[in-house]
Amino acid sequence: MLNLNDMRWRLTFVLVMLGLFGSRAQELNSPQLSQYLADNPFVLAPTYAGIGDHVKIRLNGLGQWVGIKDAPMTESLAADARIGNKSGLGIFLYNDRNGYTRQQGARLSFAHHLTLDRYQDKFLSFGISYNFNQFRIDIEKFRDANGLPVNDPSVTDDRSTSNHNFDVGIMYRVNKFYASLNASNLLDKDLTSFNPIFEPNHLRNYYLYTGFRYSKNKNSKLELEPSLLYKLFESDGRSETDLNMKVRVYDFEDYYYGGINYRFLNDQIGKPLYIAPFVGFKKSNFYFGYSVQIILNEILAYSYGTHVITIGMDLFQGLSNCRCTY
């Protein structure tokens, strides 16, 4: 008969294995929740690099399932800038911890922006990213139910793997309407070091992000921005959609905003994965955003939700006077 310590150890082992299997779905990607709604769409696609007449810096902190021990935590830094009148460069760094697993990665992006019609504000953008990702198991953190170190004879070092991949994207803008299509992880995964039965080979994901900004007139202080994000995962055929509504209130060049994010699997529209209210503001060159994801399933009884905080700065305004920076 199992004693209490044995049961706790086996439960811990099961949770670790679930974390390992769950991590495959996000491998080569940082967790993407509502960070892009904090005036930071560059985290979705390289085509947004350099849209703005300044250097944009955004620091994100994401704590999933707050209240549950060893829940996933992610920190990321996104920065992009204009290069000349037609191009932009960007970098995205992230560090993700999920139980005994850790992911660290970087994305370097280049975008080129074409003006189709300067009088009607029609623009076409192309982007490409190089991605580097490292995934490993932190065996030094293995503990039993009493918090004592555990030596697993089957794991003799930090099991790690590194991956290289690419993203490409295209975006069309006319006046205050925008639509972007992005394909990430174009290259198939090398399964030499993995079990091909259980490990997915195709990691390509496809994102369609579209929306528009509506105001009654040019002098209106109120602006509405409905948007939609559709994601398709080639590895298992899943797809999900975000429906968003964002409201901005302007005070000259500063503004305050609030909104709601509704995410669901496309075969379960009436059963959201979560609902996420968000708020934020831009004051001078400083930016702040906050969002909480309310998970509407059994985990709600054990967690205080997933929290996302974004802080940022807009520096060196006036790098370009091209219309397509707006």
C-alpha cells in the first residue's frame, strides 16, 4: 500500500509529465495571450516592425494560473524601430518557465513598407523573422514531496535542444483598416533526437489579424477599435479565434484605453477559453497596460487567473516623416 509521501511523489511526477507534454504545443513560440492588444502587435508578426516614427520598447510580464504552485511564468521584451523611410527592424526576446521546463528564445525581424496611395493612406508591408529557441529540462530543480532533491537515474544532465526557424508575413492598410497574415515556424522540426510517434513534425502556425479604428470625426476624443485574431495550428489542425473590442479616450497626444478579449476554439464558439478585460494608458512617452484572463473551466476554482503587465517607452520620435509610419 502506498504511503502519503509516495502518493505525493507520484502526483508530482504526473504533473511534471503533463507540463512536458503541454509544452510541445508552445515550442518555438512564447505564450501569446493578450500582449498584442497593449499597442504591441509586433509580438504577432514581423510586418509591424518600424510602423511608428520612433523606437518602440515594450516589456511584458505574464503569470499564468496565479495561485497554483509552479505555474508558467513568462517575461518578454519587444523593440522595433524605423530604418529610413521604408523599412523597419525589430527584436523580440523571451524567457518562459513551465514547471521543470524552460524555454528561451529570440526573434530578429525585418519589414519593408510600400506606399500604394499617399492620399488615401494605402500601404502594403512585407516582413520576415529569424527565430532561435532553446528548450531544456531543469533537473537541478527536481524535488520530492518533502522538498528534498531527487536524482533521476534516467536523466543525467539538462536535456536541451535548440531550434532555428523563420516567419514571414504580409499586411495591407487603408486609412484606419488593417489586415495582416503571418506564417510562423516555416521549417519542419528535426525529429532525430525525438520519438516521431509522439512528437509533432509540422510546427507551422498561421495568424490572421484584422480590425479597424473608428471615430466620429477627426476631432473626436473617442475611438473604437474592434479586431479579430484567427490562429490555425498545422500540427494538430486546431484553430482558435480572439474577438476584441478596444476603446480609446484621447487627451491631446495622450490617451487611455479599455476593452475586452474573448478567446474560443472554433469548434466551441459558445465555450470561451477565457475572457480578458484589459486597461492601459499612454502618457507622454510612457506606456502601461494590464490584463487579466479569467479562465472559465475547472481551473477557476484553484487559480486567480492569468495576469499580463506591459510597460514601455516610445523614444526618439521623428525618425521618419513617411505617411506609412502612422
